[in-house]
Amino acid sequence: MSLSKADYQKIRTLLHGAKKPLLIYDRDTDGFVSYLLLKRFQPHAIGVINKGGSRSVGKQYLDSIEANKPDIIFTLDMATVEQEFIDACSCPVVVIDHHELHLNLKGVLYFNPKMNDPLAYHPTSFICYLAVGGPLWLALIGIIGDWYVPSFIDEARREYPSLFEDKNTPGSIIYESRFGEIIKIFEYNLKGKVEDVHSACRLLEGISDPFELLEQKSAAAKRLYSRYSKVLREYKDIYNNATEFVREDSQLVFFTYVVSNYSLSGEVAEELSYRNPEKLVVVGREKEGFYYFSLRSKTHHVLNILKKSLAELNGNGGGHVQACGAFVAKEDVPKFCEAVEREIGIIQK
């Protein structure tokens, strides 16, 4: 069960009635598409992309509030919103999210499907689409890109049969269909330097049709496809190196790499997990004294494993049951690896 009809109507009414809404969104397909859907519904909306990689909305966003003076703020797909931030805002704050619940927040309008069902998994772009509408192909980039296939995909199949073919699962669509390439074009253009991402976001906002991207029918599409191809080359190098750490006799894939031009740990972990569904995949990228990890599994309760493994270590993390992110101090990485191995039974506790 997702949100109620009244919840969707409330989101729609709040956005429609706003004169200058500010939308703070996560830097992935789910967060960005959520922003685009709300922006198309309410053209006056101003977007602020995730700052610094953290999925927490805190005081680092107060300068954007001061500069834009919004009459309402929406946070989209941001895992936490700090009370300090809420208290500093002089306008209403609306939280639309699908991560772990934070019911202790005061002074916010909070929309999370887990309030109705703790096991619910409905991406933020799914919520935004049901609240304000499409286009459907755009909504599905965020929804399927966040590993969920909604029932209304059948409508998109009828309109774009060549994009989906007979693929029915998130992984098969992402890795084995033409629509999956569109998802990755969006995803990879959200990587890299802030100024490059801002430029790409402006171009993506203007894309009106999925084939415009695939067939590079416009100057904007050609630029976006070129940047996607550049990131894809680096991704393939990292992914190919990671596959060498997959062993038939182990249920754990633990792979780390040094700083690259782009943060691709989540994408590498996702594909490794799709190709090796029986394994727990942990991929980490070293940066400035920490390793930033992405954990994925189709069979393990990743969130529980992560929380137990981080106990008494210099690090933190969270996320979903089968997909999490974490950071760990460089010197604690061996201990983190051992802790994960204990939790999944490779070594005894």
C-alpha cells in the first residue's frame, strides 16, 4: 500500500497553491525525476540538487533558502531532514520520501508510504507521479531506475513497445532493454562536477521524448549522450575490475577502488547484484580518508547487516532492506569487511 488518495491530493494542492516553491532533490534518477515531475506541474518551482553527496537536508541548504525566499519547501528522496533545518525555515516544509521513517520530526508535512506499510517500497518518483501526473515515460525513468516496476507500466509498453520488449523486472529492463539505456543516460549525466551536473540537468529538463535521447535528435540530446558515453567508459573499467572479485565459493563480493572521476559504486554494486543474485555485494570508493560503500543483495537483509557491521566503527549508513549506502574511515575498512563476513556467516562470530 502506498499513500492514500487524500495524501496525493494534499501534495498536489500544496504545490499548485505555491507561488515560489523550492524543491530540494536527491542526486539520482529517483530524486531528479521527482523534481522534474513537480516542476512540470508547477513551472514556478526552483530546484536545488543534493549538496555534497549526503542525503541529509541540513544547514548547508539555508543559503538557498535565503537566496530564493520560497513560500514552501519540498524535500524529495532525501533520506533525512534535520530538525535544525526545519526550525530555521520560515515557510512550510514538505517531506516526500521512501527511506526509513523519521516520525519524530516536528513542524513538517511528512509523506512516506512506510507510514501505512513498513515493508512498502514505492520510490519518491512513484509518489510524485500519482500526485501530479506525467509524462509516464519520464516517471518510469525514476521509478524503474530505483528498482520498482509499477502496474501502470503496461500503458508505457503499449505506447513504446520497442523500448521494453518482453522485460518485466527492474534488472532486466535496466540491463537488457532500450529503456534501460535511457535510464542510464539520465543516471550518468547526474555524475561528476557540480557545474557539469547543473548543465546536464538543464538539458534534461528540455527533453520531450525518449527517442530524442536514444536517437540524438537534438543538440541537447547529442551533448547528453556524449557525456553519458564518457561516464560509461569509466564505468565499464571499474565494473570489469570488480567482476574479478566474484568467487563461486563465497556469498560475499567485497570490492574497493580509489577515487575516480565519478562516483559509480552504486551502479557497479547494482549490476553485480543483478548478475549474482545469491551474493551480498559491497563496493567502496576511497575519497579523502573515507570509503563510501554501496551494498546490494537480492537475498540478504542488507540494512540489518549494515547496522550491525558498523557498530563501534568510525562510520555511518542506512537505506533500504536490499540496498544501502555507508561511509567508513579508511583505517576501519578491514574491520568493516570482517564484520560483514561475520554477519553473513563466512567467519564465526
